Amino acid sequence: MTRRINIVLPEATIRMLDRVAPKGNRSRLISDAVIHYVTGRAKSNLAEGLKQGALSNAERDLEIAQEWFSVDEEAWQRTKPAAKRKK
């Protein structure tokens, strides 16, 4: 489904559009460009949100890792003798 809209573009943009869009395909090129731009922005926003979330939780995550390190180390040490006995 398509819908007609009116947009205003600078002359330089229209000249560029006419150079790259096959005759009669301005709408297709503009649609593809908008979709590409919006998709790229969405990915960029997601990446930035994940980065900010990781940074804001970094101190908490480090504290949790430090609290559990001794438990993890103990479990690791318990598996070593069992592995030696199997040889």
C-alpha cells in the first residue's frame, strides 16, 4: 500500500536524487533511504542503550563477581583431584 505525500527538499538534494534514481523511481529511492536510515538509527540506539546499561551496572556486576569468586574457586579446586584420578 502506498500513500502520496508532499515533501520539500533543497535543490541540491533533488539534483542528486535525479542523478542516482532511475526515471520515475524517486519514491522508491527515498523510501529505501528512509528505511535504511531508520534501521541504522535503531541499531545505533540499541547499541548505545546496551553500552549505557553495562556501564551503569559495572560496579554492581564487579561486586557480585568478587562475592562469588571464592565459591567458584572452591568448586574449581574440587574438580581437579577428580580429573587426576581418572587418568
